[in-house]
Amino acid sequence: MAGIYLHIPFCKQACHYCDFHFSTSLTYKSELIKALLQEISLQKNFLKNETIETIYFGGGTPSLLTGEEINLLIEKITNIYTVSSGAEITLEANPDDLGIEKIKTLKQTAINRFSIGIQSFFDDDLTWMNRVHRATEAEASIKRAQDAGFENITADLIYGYPLLTDQKLKYNLDKIFELKVPHMSAYAMTVEPRTALASFIKKKKQLPMSDEQSAGQFVQLMDAMQLHGFEHYEISNFCLPGHYSRHNTNYWKGVKYLGIGPSAHSYNGELRQWNIANNAKYIQAIDKKEIPAEIEILTEANRLNEYIMTSLRTQWGLDLDQLNTIATGSAEQLLIEANNFFDKGWINRNAQTIYLTQNGKLYADHIASGLFF
């Protein structure tokens, strides 16, 4: 079992907070698509004949692709790899791209899941973020997708930024519940280097983010989702029963995946590799039948730490027996280091599983790094 991720590095404009690799120029879009098709072939041995269970179009803004381009990429994958008949095939989409005609076109592809970048249902918040779409488009895009028969939908929201009061967050969440969206990803606003937001804050044109606000709104978020029957199955992800993101869940469970495109990452259990984050250099290398990637051979410590980081983020928690399969005796050593977190009430143990408490979820990264080998 494995997954394939395709990075589509194009956007209409740059969100102020985003540090993902993308270009706002579509000049080389056709050349990039050809390079993606070629890389799919060049990377055919990376997953060692694993069956593909999930395909994920991320970015950037993959909804800028035409139906024909999506079909070409999926067809190439199915020609090279064995793809499960029930594969989850996700397209990240901006609300402004999901007009009636575009959704009709996408219905003619193998896409069966949308990840819609809502972020907020307030126009002033969207303007502050430099998003292209408006609040009315956010709501309408979900309804149009549902009317066309797309039931497997997830929506993204952002919290913890100066404009977002607790009342506005409640409105955003209530709108998700009202629209009957079965899955939601919620991310605290973070200030990444080399973004417009970081520059605004440095120049004192924008207030810094508040850790206290982010923590309080995260608790508000967790309480509201639980009240409406959503499982908090990963730190940033919530779903109604049975509506997990299969692709992302596989990341957290250590399943192999292949990343195609500039800046895309890959993992096959033995090594991790990541492609160059430059469209022109990526295309040039692929034209020469070279994969422009750096490679890291995973050490035992790498594999232990990665398992700790990813497993603790999920509701399934960290399996001590699984830890010992990576390195004998590692579970016992981890339990010694974990005592402080047990005492603080941040983690609990159930038989051979360690998992975060609700308070512990506020300190997930700190806890994981404290348990690293």
C-alpha cells in the first residue's frame, strides 16, 4: 500500500502567510505538466511495486489544472503503477475555481474528493490573508460540489490571527456544521520566514500572532468539534466517523509515498528524498531524465523520532511494541523520558499505547521533541 502526491506549483496570487513553493506565473505550465508526466515514469521503482491506494493533487493550486491535464496525469499513474479500484483521489481547490462548469468538468475525471481552501467565511479576514476568493464563493463552492455529487469533501480553516475573534471562529465552525462538511482541517496561523506576513510584522505594519489566542481558540475548536460528533483524529484534523483523509492518515502511519513535482517529498521506509523547489531547474533536470532530488538515508534514530512525531499527533497514539520493532529496548527508554509528561497530565497510557490528552495536544511538538532519541 502506498500513495502518490503531485505538487502543482501555481497560484493566482500569493497568500501573505504561505511559504509553500509556487509561482504566480502560468507561463511554463504546459512544460511543467510534461515534466510531471516524465517524472512519474522516472520514479517507477521508488515504491517497489506497492499498490497505490491514494493520489493527492496538492500545491499551489491544483484546481488551476484543466480536466484534460488531470486525466493525463492520472492515466499516466495507472499505466505505470497498480492503482486500487477504490483509490482515494483528492484535489486541493480554491473556492473561486469551483464554478459550475469547472465542477462538471472535474466530474468527468477520477477525482473523488475535494480539499477546499475556505480559511474563513469573512471577507475582511480573506482580504487580510490576500486570498483570491470571497466569503460567498466559499459557501457556494461547497454547495455546488455537493450538488454535483461530491460528498467526500474537506474544508480548511485558519485560527489564531488578530482579526479572528472567538465569535467569528464560532461562526466559521457553525457554517461548516450547517453545510454538513464531513471533514475539516484547522491550522493555527504561523509566521514563516520570507513571507509577506513576516515582513509586515517586522516592519510593525501588522500585529504579531498571539500564542495565548491560538491556544484558546484551539481549545474552542476541539470542544465544538467534539460536540458535533467529529473525531479529533490528528492534531489539525477532524472528521465524522469513517471520513478520515486516507492519504494524510497514511503519512502519519508511516505508509510509503512518492512525491512528484518541484519541492515534492518522498518516503519509502528506507530513505527520504525531496525535489528541488525551482520550476525551471526542475523542468531542465527532468528533460535530461534526471531526478533533481536530495536524498537522506534514514538512520535508526531518524526512524524512531519520525514515528514518535507522527504517531503522537494521532488519536491512535504511539504503540510501544511498534517502537521496539524499530529498535529493541527503545520503548523502555522512552517511558523513562515520558515520566515528566505523565506527571503534567499531558499524556496517558492505555496498555501498550501512549496518547496525548486534550491539554497535551497544546504541547504536541514540545512533547515529541522531548521524547526524541
